Amino acid sequence: MTTLRIDSSARHDGSVTRQILDRVEARIGAADVRRDLAETPLPQVTGTWTAANFTPKDQRTPEQHEALRQSDALIAELRAADTILIGAPVYNFAVAASLKAWIDLVARAGETFRYTENGPEGLLGDKRVIVAVASGGTPVGSDYDFLSGYLRFILGFMGIRDVTFVDAAGGAVNPDAAFEKADREIEALAA
């Protein structure tokens, strides 16, 4: 079993999602591969990247292959993982820009999903995702939570349906209660 950990919090010290993922790892086992999106920011999708992505693989120029190199590496990490841990702080009611950049680079037609006569089909099934969510006051599933629904949808679009959220909302009001709630959810995770 291979575990991929993705941290997207801009904070290192005091990051609740990083602390939650540390606790998740203590419960299920340490991650084999770590990607810190704040430490090593990812490029944004550009016109060059898009043109390369929509050019058949065997017709791409060397420059187009280079434009997709980072995306190909991220997809390879995702394919190799059985379990994916994602630290997702709520920034302005949604995912951090760093996590959105990762999603934009891995959600690729022909690589992680494909279009069929019956509609889109995800190509990354049989993976488990645990998402650590932290916010000052945006609970998972609330009317103003635009993070969890988006992540559940985009992961499902790529074929990943086993998604669990560990929620530490309310940290701005009562950090102890937020961690206690998250710890109960972590304890319920199967190792």
C-alpha cells in the first residue's frame, strides 16, 4: 500500500490541516510520498500547457512534452497511490489556490478521466482519500462550504469515490473543540 500526502496550507507552524494529517498518519501509517504545495508551488495552467495537453501524445513537440512534465509527474504519483491524504484549509470558503493548481494539473482528459458515449468516466478508481479540513468557522457540509462538495465532485470525476473528510471547523472560536471533533473522526478511520 502506497500513501501520498498533499499539504496545501500556506502555514507551516500552526497549520491545523498539517497537524490533522500528522494525526491521521499516526493512525493509518506514514505517507510514502509527500508533496508540500506551499513549499514547492506548482505552475498555473497556461496556453502552452493547454495546447500540449490537447495535442495527441505521439504528436507533441519536445517543448510540449516539457510543458506537461510536471503534470505527468503528479499524475504518476496519484496513480501509484492507494491512499491519498489531502490537507485542505478553507480559504475564502473554498480550496487554497495551491490545491486548485494541483487539481488543474492532474485532472486531464485521457489521463485521469475520459469522455465516452455515456459521459465522462474516471480512470483512477479504487483509491482512498482522506481530506483534513480546517477553517475558522466553515463546517463541512454547511451551506457556505464550497470546498468539500468541490473536492468530492472532482475526485469522483477522476474515478475516486472513497472520500472521507476529517473536519476541524470552528478553530477560530474554540480550537480545542475543533481538534477533539477531528480526533474522534480520525479514531473512526480504519487503519
